[in-house]
Amino acid sequence: MGSLNYKPDGQVLKNFLKDNDFFRGLRGPVGSGKSVACCIEIIRRALIQKPSEDGKRKSRWAVIRNTNPQLRTTTIKTWLDWFPEEEWGRFQWSVPYTHKISKGDIELEVIFLALDRPEDVKKLLSLELTGVWINEAREIPKSIVDACSMRVGRYPSMRDGGPSWYGVIADTNPPDTDHWWAILAGETVIPDYITKQEAKMLVRPDNWKFFNQPPAMLEVKNKDNEVDGYDINNKSENQKNLTPNYYKNIIRGKTKSWIDVYVLNKLGQVEDGKPVYESFNDEVHVAKGDVAIAEGVPIFVGIDFGLTPACVFAQRIRSRWVIIDELVAEDMGIVKFSDVMKQHMAKYLPRDFYIYGDPAGDHRVQTDESTPFQILRGKGIHARPAPSNDVLIRLESVNSVLSRMVDGESGILLDPKCTNLIRGFAGGYHYRRLQVSGERYDEKPNKNRFSHIHDALQYLLLGAGEGRALTIGKKSNKPVVAKRSFNVFDVKPKSVYERRR
């Protein structure tokens, strides 16, 4: 048999390899040894498979990657680095790519499939397997994972004694916060826009386990609590197999969002663009826990219409904006959204509401003679158009409260459950990079899933008076004054938290 010398460098890697659950997911920063651990797990399971009557330890695995180029240049390359053809047998380079290993009493077949090839997907759905390895699972839909789970445990057949163990293993860099991995791992909640049927697929079975590796580096902060640099994390894994300056070199010239995902192992996304609100700092502008809702203080609401409608709920406390909630929908018309919105507003009764929306909502919709504002009024929601739809004024209304200080605190504070707003602030809402030489970006924010909720926030602030101060140079509307004894950070019953400074 070919030689194999492997020792997992890290406790999480060890725990992953020792576990016997049906599904095991391994998440970590780039260079943390995830893919190699999965390669080793395949051969390890082949070695401990109970022999059949003919004395052979039989097993068959499928290895899944989202595209054929990534499968060939990354996944297969890693596999052959550890199991080269000259030692472990000839690799079949015709589709489907297959490595048949017959050494000693081991008979192992590993089939490599790419999801961008229809014939590979068809092949996957017909295979009888011992196990499946899903490489870079953040790029794989949950439906494929479910399909994989149906194909394992079917080889070797019960005639040959059946598999000693069967299941699915997966590795990934951090996915986005609304990805199936993050939800099933219990690191985030099911988003509002997920249907009830889809939500049932996102309840973690008791035989699924997720393993999370330590970050490769740690943030270094200055006296103002701003990230000033990064230090190597001595508890990071796979250090013995990397050059000493590996992480220090790869973070050079990278954005914070890139470092957060690929080095710090934080959930999120890396946008190829320039954040609209560069002054946003989640340490300053996002609360650590649920913010308290002031009694007797009205609630301001901002609405963006369209088939991806969104609205934001906020209160103004002594000139400080407290964003208490958000509502986002997909493929929903204004009639249905108004019903959902009204149910959401009921949570905050009996407070008064001041509601502002996209001025374009005064125009008739294509499928009806009514305008969105008329439809809202018909549902008992009295909304008014924001005073302007000028993008620059809208953006500046938000920038002004981001940079404002009120009694030594930031001029805006977001409840952490406003995940879409926060992710938009963190870079999801951005200027698209132009496909030209140099660092050049579009003049207007990119229209994407985060633009709708941020448009709603802009209409809220403009309608509430922030825009008036910008357009005519006067102070914004006089704020509603809450009792001086009220503090949004007060401890609520059964909820103890502190604000972020």
C-alpha cells in the first residue's frame, strides 16, 4: 500500500475525524486543513470498513464540487497530492473522474462530480454510495445535500455485510448569514423571507454536527475600539503545514470583509465593490442585545416598494435614531405586503406611526389602477411620500446620523435582529466596481438584495426630517422628547444586555 503520514494539527480537526455522526460539517479559514482532513476521512473509513466474505473492505464515495474547473484544479489536485497515481493506482480522467484504489484488502472507488455538468448531477442521483464529501459546501444548495443523503448507506450491499459507517462529510469557508449551513449550525435564525415549507428543511436533525475552527488571526484594536491590525492566533489550526508569514502576506491589500470571512472565519460575504457607508462600525452602531422600545414615543417607518418590498421601524430618542426592526419580503406584491406589514405594526401598538415611502409609489402599478400609497391607505396604513428621491440626498441623510454624536454616543443604533440592514452597512450595499483599470466604481449604489432595505431606511430618515435639514439648511423636525429617565439600554424583564460603544 502507498505510504500515508498524516496527523491532524488542531483539536477541531481531531474531533471532526473522531466523530461518527451521519452528517459532519467542518468550517474554517483558508489554509486550515479542511479539505485534507476530508480526504483522510475517506481513506480512514475505507480502512476500518468491515471485510465482506471475500475478505475485501469495499467502499464507494462521491466527491462533489460546484463547477468542473474548481473540481479539477482544486479538489482533485488536493486528492492526488495525498494519493498520487504512482502509489495508489491510475486516475481515470474521463468523465466521471474516478480513482479506483485496490491495495491489500481495500477496494475503494472515489467518483468526482461537478454540479455544472448535467450528466454529473444525473449520475449522482443514481449512485449507490458509502459516503459523500461535499467540498466548499457554501456553494452547494441544500437540495443537493439532501439528494446526497439519499444515496449513501447503499454500498457495499447488505449481501456483502453493508457499510460499517455511512454518511455525508462537508467542508467550507464561512458562508453568508442566511445560508443553510449557518442556519442549521445554529449560528443565525431563519430569515423572514423563507417560506414555511423551506423552513422545515432548515431544522437541524439530531445526527448532524458542525465543527468550527478557530480564526487564523485576531483583530488588534486601538483606544477608539477600531481595528488597527491583525496578529496570528496561536490557537489556529494547521499552522505546522503553513509558512510562518502565510496569513500576514495574504491579508495585505484585502478588505475587512475579505479578512473577516477568509481569515477570521466569520459568517458573511465578500462583495467586489466599495461600501456605501464607510463610516459604519458595527462595534459602535450595532447593539449587543435587543434594544428596549420606548413607551409613548412614536414609531417611524420607511418603505421601499416593488417585488422585493422592505420596511424599517425606528424611534427617535433625544435626537438619536434607534432602529428597532426590519421587514423584508421577496416576490411579494404591495397588496400582500401591506397585510404582512400591518401584522408587524400591531406588535408596537398603541404607539403612533409616521410612515414614509418611495415617492415613486404615487405612480400607478402596472397591474392595477391604484398606486401603492392608495393600496396602503385602503388597508388602513396612512403613508406619505418621502420629500425627495435624490440619491445623494438620501445617502447623506444616513451618513449624517452615522457620524452624529448624541450625549457621547452614536447618532444611530441598530438592533442586532436587523440583519439585512447590518449586512448592507457592512458592504452588501455597495458601489459596483467598474470593469476598467484602476479602482473605479459606479456612481450609484448597486441594486441588489440589500438595496431595498437601505432605500427604506433612507425614506424613513428623509420623511422624519433629516432630509429637510440637508436640503434647506434648517434643523430637522423637533424630536419627540422621551422622559429623561428612559434609556434604550435599560434592562428589560428576563433580558440583560449592554450597548456597544
